[in-house]
Amino acid sequence: MLTVWCLCWGDKYPDYYVQRLQREVAANLTIEHQFVCVTDRHIPDVWCVPPVVDWPGWWGKIALFKNSVSSDHNLFLDLDVVITGSLDNLVKAHCSSVAYDTQCLAMPNNWAQSGHGGCQSSVMLWDKNYNSQQIYDLFDPITARWPPVNKPGILWGDQEWITQLRDTHKIQVNPIKSGIYSYKYHCRNGLPEDCKVVVFHGEPKPAEVKVDWFKW
């Protein structure tokens, strides 16, 4: 079974973000799946589960890689993404028994030139295995600073942790090279032809943008 995960921590995002994402996944993923939100509150019409560990903000994503939490096949989506096309081929290519390398976590490269690292964790696909388990096992909770700190030697967030593990050869990460795009870097003048997911990292957020390819 494929589990589609999202994380809603604190009061930054209202319930609507989760409910909207669930509807978009249902409309664009024909593969059998369950949609689960990790959150500390009740969200109507959504299957909600409490956080496994009390790590703030986006750091809670790391607990999803624990083998007792992960499903056999997993897709994670940030709440500030917009799905614009079928997710089926993306999942089949990177997160299934027929994937060419099921030991790899798959995620896009970080588009931002912020110096925060090389992986973008708004969209992640993985199978439950030793490779993904290391993301949780090797993590020191003292790293989970909140609010985030932009200083040398201090990790900003979960994607910098994953990048560090990749760059020190502790895990494998397979870059997703097509289908997922940044709104601010790739989509201001329209969608790329093969676009399936638009990531609204940073600002603006989807609710602040008026375009013809999605309705808020």
C-alpha cells in the first residue's frame, strides 16, 4: 500500500490546506493509496495521526522515515504544493517494487540559491528500507531548532539533514529531475509542459497567487 503523507504542525496552515491537498491527490493519483496527515489537531474529513515524536515545524518529517511509521511505499507532500497533473508515473518510477533502485529516497534538488543544501523535501518518495531508516536513526533531536537558525554549522531544516547524510555517503538520494517545479523559479510565466507538482517554497503561497492553472 502507498501512503501519501503530509504534515500540519502549529497554526501556520489552516485546515483547508490539508483538505485541499487531499482532494488534489485523490483527483490525480489512481494508484491505490491512503492519505494521512500527521498533526496535533483534528481536521474534518481527513485521517489524522499524532506526531510520533515532539519535534517542531518541518523537523517532524524525519520521523516518517522510522520503519515502524513508514508504509511499504511512501509519498510525502508539503502543504504548500499544488498538483497540476497525474502523479501515477512519478510514483511508479521512484517508489514501487518495479522502481529501478528501491533503496533510494527520491526528491528534487534544491532550486534556491540560499546555501541551505542540495535536497528539496517538499516532495519525497521512498520505500521502507535500511536506507530511509538511517534518516531517523542517525538524527540527533538537539538539531531540531525552532525557530530555524540561519548560521554557519547549524542545520536549517530536514532537507539540510538529508543533504548532509547524502554528501557523507550515509544514504542514497535519487534526484527527481522532471515533473516537479518551483513556482518562483519555473512557473511565473506558465507551467512547464511536463509539470505535475508546483512547489511554493518560501513566498508567495498558493493563496496569494492568481493564475489560470489552479483555483484556490
